[in-house]
Amino acid sequence: MEERLKQLPKLAAEVEKESKKYFANLKRRTPKNLDYVMQELHDKEFAKTDCLDCGNCCKTTSPIFIDKDIERISKHLKMKVSDFINTYLERDSDDFMVLKTAPCAFLDTSDNSCFIYDVRPKACAEYPHTDRRKFIQITDLTVANTFVCPATYNIVEALKERLPQVSNKKMRRK
């Protein structure tokens, strides 16, 4: 996995332009079954992918913490909300609450497990969002996630194979 994670940014960069064009075309002609296809590709990928073998998202990025997350996690940690925020969070340039540090303060780097897994932020629970309803609304986020998550990279590449009618290769031949 370590070797794959080293290669991932280069692999994602090589197909980034193609992926963006693919999704732009997909937005223009969105198949009615896109969410079902994405769910199927997501399930197939995560049947063979164990996030505990990777943990790259927890090591390199921060989820957005919404108020409900902050309240739930603070309660779980038996902390005042203000103390939790002051200890772990900061506002980013988009005015979202995010972690101050990477890797995540709640990541056990010995096995990539999460100390607050049962109460983790919604963004963590839903990551990498490839099985989300109305998937077409988050294609920019998905392209960005291909640089972080090997499973997301695999899902996007599988989607291009599964729905080639909108792929750039097919479009060029017309």
C-alpha cells in the first residue's frame, strides 16, 4: 500500500484533465442510473479495499466538522464544546471548521484506526462520498479525492470504463 500511496498523486495528476472533461461531459448528459452505477462501483471497490490498510485521508486531509459533529464528539470526549474547538479545530479559508493538525489527532497511526470512530464527523463517515446520492453534484470533490484515496481513483477509472459513451476518448473519435 505504501508504494501505491507514493504513486497515487502522479497517477491522479496524469488523468486529472481527462477526469475533469469526463465529468463535465457527464454533467451535460447525466445518465439516469448514475447513482446506481456509482453505488455498484463503490461497493465492488470496497469489497476488496480495507481503509485500515491505507488511512491516507486521515493522515493528509481534514474533514469539515459541522456543529452536530462538534457537539457529539465533545460529549463523547467529556469536553466542553469550546475546549474541544480550541484544542483541535480552526477555521479554514472557506470558513469551515477543520482540524488544526495532520495527521488527524484521533488517528492511531499504529493501525490506522480511529479513537472516535463511533462518533466521527459525518464527513469521515461518508468519505470518499462515491456512494452518495446525486453524485453528479460532487464531481469536483471526487477528482480532488483521487489524489488522496486509492479507492476513489479506482472507482473513477472504473466509471470511465463502465460509462464510456461520455469519455473523452470516445468523444474525440466522433
